[in-house]
Amino acid sequence: MNDKLIMENYLLILKSTVEVYVHGTLESSNEDSRSALKKCLDDIMQSQADTYDEMTKYGWYTINNVEANKIETMVSKLQSKN
């Protein structure tokens, strides 16, 4: 297994873990639980950001910018459906 694949898998795990902590934080019935889960959520989100930054540094995670006219076209399509 190479470093890129390890980082991709780690990023996926972090993203899944964020979802768990978001739901736990939202559904907490008391402030102590909510605070503990929120702290974990913040930590996991920071790890996700750090991992993303590291992957982009090596060119392992790229994002392509969308042209403004394509965004406008999509917005128009979505608005016309309403």
C-alpha cells in the first residue's frame, strides 16, 4: 500500500467520523455530552483539514475550479424546477 492510498483511506475515515460526531452533537440531551462531542468534532475536523492540506501539497488531492458560467447555468436549471 502506498502513501497516497493510505492518506485517501485516512481522509475517508475522518469524513465518516465527522458525520458521527455531528449527529451525536446535534442529538445530545445534556450540555456535558454536547460539549464533549463538540470538542471531538472540532478535533476531527482539524485532522481532516490537516490531512487535506498534506495531500494537496503532494498533488494527491486536486480540486478543479468550475467556470462561473457553468455555475450560473446550474443555478438557472435549479431555479426553473421550482
